[in-house]
Amino acid sequence: MPFASAPLALGIRASALATATALSLAACSAEADPSPTSGTPDEVPGVTAGSASPAPSVKPPSVDAEIAQMVEVGREDVATGLSAPWAIAFEPAGSMLVTERDAGRILRVEDGGATVPLTGPGAQALAQTDSTGEAGLLGIELLPSDPSVLYAYLTRTDGNAVVRMDLDGDTLSAPVDVVSGIPKAANHDGGRIAFGPDGHLYVATGDAAQPELAQDPGTLHGTILRVVADGPDGEEDGAPPPGNPFGDLVWSYGHRNVQGIGWAPDGTMLAAEFGQADADELNVIEPGANYGWPLVEGLIGAPEGTELGDTVDGLTYPVAEWRPTAAASPSGIDVTDEGAYVAALRGEAVFRVPFTADGIGEPQVLVDDLGRVRTVAVGPDGALYVLTNNTDGRGEPREGDDRIVRSELEPAE
């Protein structure tokens, strides 16, 4: 099935929204449970969500039409037999690129599901990445203005780095460093990269197992970075863009391990973040904001009366959370004008977090029969592409794993 076939209803097309105007969704109240982390899984709610705080630092995405529920109406495998895949990127010609974390390899998925490894000096360099623990070859992105330029996030002996390569057919040029020296560890390496609507590259890092440094915006631990990425002709590739809040690369801080970033059509930025043990987070990201790790985890540790979406005493709280972390462990996300789609590893699901006129709605389980899910992406055809992650050493692979699944969605009647 070509990736550029006729659009499908995923709530991001005008036709789908027109059919959804009669649907409504009651706002979910923000009754988050600030119980201590000693609570057992049975003593804490599975998921909670709430409206935006009146504080100017957090504002939920705007909606033109609310869609109460999306349902899956069709599914097919696009590619199978992948090994610890991590990220996908769509090419203009209709093919797809996917990274394999441990092998340090990028595959091109062609129409019909055939996979072709990229070659050349860049491919040889990627194969030397350090794949200890959660590290390795992680996120990739194509330059929007020139898809023959590819950016990748990888782990080397000297730390994590974002590199740039030219893509000529199946051949990658030798990598050029864009950002280097990002802290690495066996766990908490971040790794997601994405171009924002402002044309700059956003980079999610982890706390690299040094949580206290996530509270220091002078480090790259536990941050989201905003970076100039203009390709090989850009003299400022890797520089801080104008408007970065601290005059360097840091856009936000106080994160534990962000692996999902995306933007609603109105420009609102969202990020999914792994919690320690008690609460995973979906955050609205604002420049310069402190998201609290390790001082707080979700709403746990917040002052009494704090609600989801609030900014209190200099800390900004999530707009949705999952408790305990076994319920989700959110990784990659994609965002439309009707909701955020969130891949869950330990939760073995795809969640949809609907947008409402009053804020952020209650997370809903959309898919729960594919095992661990590393990322999701809305394709050029409007379908949702789901990347499973059962061969990463923590899942239970089934025949054909890992795979890319194309899921057709539409509003529930």
C-alpha cells in the first residue's frame, strides 16, 4: 500500500472534521491524586487529565471541532522483521526510513514492504554507535526544505550527538556533527528529534542517570533543545536560534527522559516523558519552563491544590499523566488538530489524548494488541503508522516482529 494514497479520516482532514461537528466531549475534571509514591498500583488512578492552568506559561491546543472518540477501522502490516526499530521518517517519493537502534542501521521501506539498508560512509559510521542499554541509533528527521539532507540522533563513546548527512539514493555521506557532547548513559538518553513549525530542530535529551542535573539549565541533562538546522549550506547549523530563553541551545528543562515531541496545528508543542515509577507525563512545552524533575513526578510532590497544567512555584506540571508508569511508559508521539497520539512501551498500547474546548481530555486506549509501541506517526495519507518494539530485549516478540503497522482511524459514531 503506497504511503501517499488517498487521505483517510484521522481527524486532521477537513472532511473528517466536518463529519465530527455533531460530536461532543464533556470536559474531564482535573482530580489528580497527589498521593505519595508508596501507593500500590491498585491505590492510584490509571490515567488522569485536566484543563489548562490560567497561568500564562501553559495553554492547551485550540480546537475547531471536538471528536469524542476515534476508532480503528482498518489495519495492515507495512513492514515486518525489523530489529529494535526506533524512529520513522516519510520521504516525498512515498517510501519510509526507519532506524534500527542496536544495529545502527537505517532501512528504506519501499512500496510493498521491501526493506533496503542505506549504504555509504554515513551508514558505516552509524554502525559504530554505542548501543548499550537504551542507547544507539535513535531519532531521524529529513530537512523539510531539502529531504536529501538527513539528521540523526546517535550514541557514541564520547556522548550522544546529532549529526547531519547527505542522502543520495541509498547512499549516506559521512556524518557532520551538529550538536555533540549530549550526556549519555545506559538509560535515559532521550533521542527524539523533530522540526518545529518555526523551521528549527528540536532535540529531546535524557537526564543520563544524573537527575539532579536536570534542574540546571546550564547543562544538557534532561532538556529539550532548539537548534538551527539549515543543511550543509547553512553556516549556523547547530547554533542557538534567536529567541532561545537562555541564549544557548536549551529550550526547556527539568525533564527526566523525553522521547516524544510534536506540535498541534496552532503551534502548541507537546512532549511525552517517562516517569521514574509512579507517573508518566504529557506536557505542553513553553520556552524556559522548568518541568520539575526530580523535584516532582507528575503531580506527586506538588503543593496541595495543584492541578494538571498548573505552574506553581516555578514548576510547570503536566496536562495529562498516567499512574503508575506500568500503565504507559510513553515514547514517540504525533499531534493532530483533534488530539495527541502517544506510543506506550510498558503499557503496550497507543493512547489518544483528545483536545477539548476546555483543555486536555482523558487519555483513551486506541490500540492494545501489538505489544510494546515505540512511536507513532501520521503519514502523508492521513493514516496512523505504528512502530512496534518487541525485539528490544524487554518485549515478547511474536511472529513477524518488529513491524510497522498502518492503522486507519475515524471518529466513532
